[in-house]
Amino acid sequence: MELHAHPRPALTVDVVALGSGASGASLLLVQRAHDPYVGAWALPGGFVEEGERVSAAALRELAEETALDLRWDSAGAPLALLGVYDTPGRDPRGWTVSIVYLARLEGEPEVRGGDDASRARWWPVDRLPALAFDHALIVADALRRSAVAP
């Protein structure tokens, strides 16, 4: 049997970073600099590179797009697995499966847009903009899991 006889999806990662601002819970979003959804707000994330661990890709994408550099430390992983999102058509570029992580942070660390993101900023969870891809569903799942009310 041929090793790659079956179609394969592109593997992506996204990070739901929840902070605590002056007005309550906040969510870190990036404004997309490229199509699809140029100018729209989205979760930080992107494609997993060949040979890269998925958790490492999530930390890399978060740092590249927001300048937020989370590190593994003696307390363990800075990210918790939220879920796998694989609904066909979730990305107009083709079949993608995203592994999504959740990060809970103290305050709202300083962020700035970079790489594929023209901007990065914290949004109060009760005043989120429209989100690209299926990120509204992902955020709703994260807020339920974290017991944060929008």
C-alpha cells in the first residue's frame, strides 16, 4: 500500500488567550493581514510546519502574531488543549483541521501584531467583533469551559 494513498488535511493551530482587564475577562485577537478574511479579527494561529510538534506550533504562532512569548516552566504547560475543530469548509483555502489551545493569563500582557497579523489587541469578552473562520464557535466553547460569561 502506498504511504499517502488517502487525502490529507492541512494541520493548523489556534490559541484562545483569555486575560483579565479592568472591565473583566478579555480575549486576545489578531487582525488578519492577508486573505482569506483580510482585515477581519481572528484567534492567533496558523499552519503547523513539517516535523513540528503541535503544541510548539501554537506557542510559535502566538509569539509571531502577537509578540506574546509564553514558555513552558516548572509549573507545566502554559497551554491547555481546548479541542479539535474539523468541520468541512471551515477554511476557504481547503480542508483544515485545527488543534486549539487555551491560555489563561493574569492581566493583559502587552501585545503587537506581527507576521500574518496587522494588529493584535485585547477585547472585552462581552464586546467581541465578528470573527473569521469558525472562531466564534471556538471562543464560545472556550468561554463555556472557562466559566466566563460574555
